[in-house]
Amino acid sequence: GYAVIRISENPVRKLRLGRIVDLVYDPKLGADLLNFMTYISVERLLKTDIDAIVAVAANADIGRVFKSRGFFLSRIQPAIIKPSRFDLDELRSKYPSLWYITLGDSDLDNYW
């Protein structure tokens, strides 16, 4: 698996946010890997003089790990989904080596 973290600065609000942008992992490996990736992400961000860390839990497993690490739900993040002609089960069977299929990604770009 891998984690993507990033720091954003808002000069008007004088805030530096650490962001856990992506956590990509094989769910078959269990919560330990996800927990470890979250731990490392938080530790690295805390070393950079940030004011807060934000993240979006894409599924219940990630949400549970975030809660266990002291994160809390501040607001529901809406998602806009456009129907398309694809079958997710078919995609998964055609590409079994892919751990994660995404058809869009916001990376928390407009969190402010």
C-alpha cells in the first residue's frame, strides 16, 4: 500500500493544514497495514509545524482507523457521482491485481 500526504497553506486564515490525501491498500491484508500507514502519515505531518490534519474516509475501515487515531467527523463531504456505462464487478474481475479502482479524485483540493 501507499499513502499520499501534502501540506496546504492559507495565508488569509494563517493556517497550515496537513492532508492525508490518499491511502491505497489491499483490504485483504487487514487493518494493521491501514493503521500503520495512518500512523506514519500523522507522524510525518506533525513534524512539519502544521495547525491541523484533515482527511476524508472513503470507506468504513478507513473511518474506523481515523477515529482510533483521534480524528473526528467535522462534516459530511458530499460526492457527486455521474452514472456511466461500466460494471464495477466486471472491472474487478478483469483487473484482479488492481488494489483500488477510482474514477475521480478530489485530493481535498478545496477544503478551505
